Amino acid sequence: MEKIYKIIEVILEEMGYLIFEKDGNDFDIRDYVGDSLQFIDFIVRIEEKLKFELSDDFLDYDLLSSANGFSNKVFSFLEDNYKN
């Protein structure tokens, strides 16, 4: 899960953002990904880094309310798909 969290940070940096405000090692990704084009770009970049296509369940903007929560969801998704 930490690897996915780091990937999120790297992607946001690649998109031109520096993350300064973290509340206990968590932050709201929506503070950086503000519109639908940035959102799709963000999801595509994650898929490219992971070399894995995420399900349509990840096309919910509200999932970005917590970097930790989003990391956990991606981790669980990948874990479930590697088992099958």
C-alpha cells in the first residue's frame, strides 16, 4: 500500500503539484485534481505506472477524498485481481 501512496505523490508531482499539507500522512487528492480532465489524466497515469487497468469503480471522484483510502482501494483491487 505504501508503494501505491508514493505513486500517487509522484503522479501529482509530475502533474505539477507539490504536496505540503498532509494530515497524519494523508491528504485530499481532490485538492490537486480539480476537474474532470485532470481526474481522467490522474487515473490513466496510475494505470500506466501500475501497468494494470483499473475497473470502472475507480471513476468516482469522491474516492479521491483520502490518499490513504484511495491507496487501500487500489491495493485491494490489485490483490484481488492477482489472486484470480
